[in-house]
Amino acid sequence: MAVAKPAVKRPKMSERAQEQLELHFPNFQPTWLWRRKENQGYTTLPRTLPYAMQAIDDQSKGQPAGHTLFCLWARSPDHPLVIIENPVIFAAEAGFSGERSVDTWRRRMRRLQELNFIAVKKGDAGDFNYVLLLNPNVAMEHMHQQGLVRTDLFGRFLTRLTDVGGISEIHTIRDDWEHRRAAAAQAAAQASASAPVSAGAEAQSTAPAVPEQAPTAAVAPPAAVNAPATASGLPFFFVVPPVPYMAPPLPVKPPAKEAP
């Protein structure tokens, strides 16, 4: 009878790192080492943040905003909401100085908002008094679907996200966007079907009937694709309802390529 072998517990990454530290840096002075459980002043950062910072810098040439996002995360109290009471301090931490330091910082913040890495609310301290840090993994997928991320960079991002066990976030947001698109398209189709007949068609339908003439058919309203656009340039049914702020618009999927 075969005897089951006991399961071998795999060491954690921190345990393996400690083994390597003792091998390569034996007796290193501990006061030079920063440990989260022993030192004060830490927060939690997404491990994929370096890839998001690269993608941001690629889309903000001449005014790279990736480091500005990192500074926001470094200020987060292990919570996605950051309250900025003194923009001068945040501008200085982001590396800006001089009389126009805050203006330079604000331009970076607006770019982060445009790329859906942050959401903001105005307050007594200015336009960026309240900053909501959005999931950078979701923002990267949004940029990818908009064609705003290099293929090689996005590939490395997905590899890293898989390594840290977060790839399910991408699958979840893709499914959510598909569901919202389908629901929005269905709502638009229902609205088109129940829309009132145009004035010209109504006049024809109320005119005296002509003998031996078929009734005039109702004129269908414009297709949903011609719906009025929002400020983002996307049709209104692609915009997620505010919860409670105006959430980023759904990415527009590129048309499928025809088979050769």
C-alpha cells in the first residue's frame, strides 16, 4: 500500500528573501534596513505601479506624470482617498519648485485624471482637494483598449500581474464592460423602438386617408450609433452612471478585423 507523502510547505517570498540576505549580506548592520513591521511610515502599493507609470509617461510627453501618481500613492493612508489640504507640499514632493510649481503639478494631475488613474473633487484647497486613487490595473486595461499603451509594455504588465496573482482583475473588468455595453445597447434599442414618431410622419398619419392607398409607415428614429456625444466624444450610452462621481467612460472597442 502506497504511503502518501506529506505536503511540502513552500516558503514565502519574504522567507526566501531572508535566506538570500543571510547568504549574500551576512551581519549587515540592521539600522540600514527598512522593514515594514519594524519601521514607521509605510503604505500599500500595487506591484504593477511601475508599468502604469511608464504608460503614463508615454502619454504625457514633455510633462511626465508617472512620478506624480507615485507620490499620491505614497501619501495614501492605506485607503484610496487622499485629501490634499496644501498643494504646495504635494508639488514639492513630486519634484516641482519655483513660483509656478503648483501650476506645473496641476497639469500633471489633470493628465492623470484624463487617463483615469484618479478621480477628483473640488474643495476649499482647490480643484484637487479630494483625490480618489483608481485601480491602476483597470486604468491600464482601459488605456490598452483605447490603443494608448505600447504592446510590449502591456505584455510585460500582464506578465507581472499574473505573477502577483491579480490577472483575474482584468478578466473581471472586461466581463463587466461587456455586460454594460450590452445593457446600454439594449436600452438604446428599446428607447428607439418607443420613441415618438417624427413631426412629419405624425402629420402624414393624421391626414385624411386616401382611397386605396396603404397607410404611411412610421419613420424610425436615428440608430443608436448616431446618439449625441458626451464631452469625452463617446456616445452617451458608453458612459457609466455616476457612482457618485462621473465614472470613466467605457472604452470603445476597435472594429474587428476582417479575415484575409
